Amino acid sequence: MIVVLVGYMGSGKSLIGQLLAEKLDLSFSDLDTLIEADQVKPISDIFRDKGEIYFRATEAKVLRTYVQNNDHTVLALGGGTPCYASNMELLNSSSNIITVFLKASVLTLANRLMKEQSKRPLLAHVNTEEAMLEFVGKHLFERNNYYNEAKLHISTDTKSPEQIVETIIKSLA
Ligand code: S3P
């Protein structure tokens, strides 16, 4: 089984993925980290040097290689991965893969992303709390249809990381 976590930037995919993998005794991978290893540079440099279209093509390639060559793992996607290259179709067409959407409100995401904005090229131009709320609100509206394709949906706003992991484990059973 491969458990694949999807959700917007700041939804906790990496943290929850690591905790979930520990609990289930699976290995953990982060797609952004795999892309950085493949390209031997940080995500922000890939966007700057090669642009988003190149990044999306690389993301789709690294994802396909990963699912073909791994099992018994938890994988955290990037926030945009479900929205490109028929990636959700690919993941949902495998009976060995379960996609899990970590759902958080615009307010929760915007507050978190104000603190982590520098790591994310798509947020480089968003400088105030008001602009962040507006950006995340619109962007999430565009992306929600893709996230909603995930097999499991977990609301995270009022839960601790441990409670989120427990909820996922119960839903997997
Ligand atoms: C992106 C999210 C990032 C990373 C890239 C693009 C997006 O991953 O893949 O900056 O399009 O939402 P995180 O969701 O881990 O921040």
C-alpha cells in the first residue's frame, strides 16, 4: 500500500506524513524532496531557472517513477501536484494507492503560510495578511475540485497532528 497525502500548501502533508508513517511502520517520502534530489537544486531555484511548466513536467515524471518503484510507504505530494498531468487519475487508478486529502480552512492556511512564505515560489509576491487570505481563497477555489478527487477527506482545522493521524488510520481500516 502507498498512502498519498494531498492538500494545499501549509496543510501539514509533510508533518502528518512523517507521523503517519511512523505509526504504520512505513517509510516516508516527500515529493518536493524527491524532485530536489532529481534536479540537484531547491524547488525555488527550479522555478527561477526553468519555470513552472518545467517544474510540473519534472514533478509528474518523479511521481510516476516513485509509484512504479515503491510500496509500503507514505508519500506527501506538493500542493499543486493533484492539479497537473492527470496525476490524480494516475494515483486513483491503482488499487494499491490510497489518496488522502488534508482539508484546512482558508484562514488556517493563510495564517500558517504567512510564517512559511519564503520557501514557496508561488507565494513570493504575497506580502500582507490580507493579500494572503485573498490569494489562498481564490487558489483553493481553483484547486478544490482536484483535491476532492482524493478517496479519503480528513478535516484538520480542529484536530492536533496526533488526532489527524488517528483519524486517517481509522479511515484506512
Ligand atoms: C506548490 C507547492 C509546494 C511545491 C511548489 C509548488 C504548489 O509544495 O511543490 O512550491 O503549487 O502548491 P508544498 O505544498 O509542500 O508547499
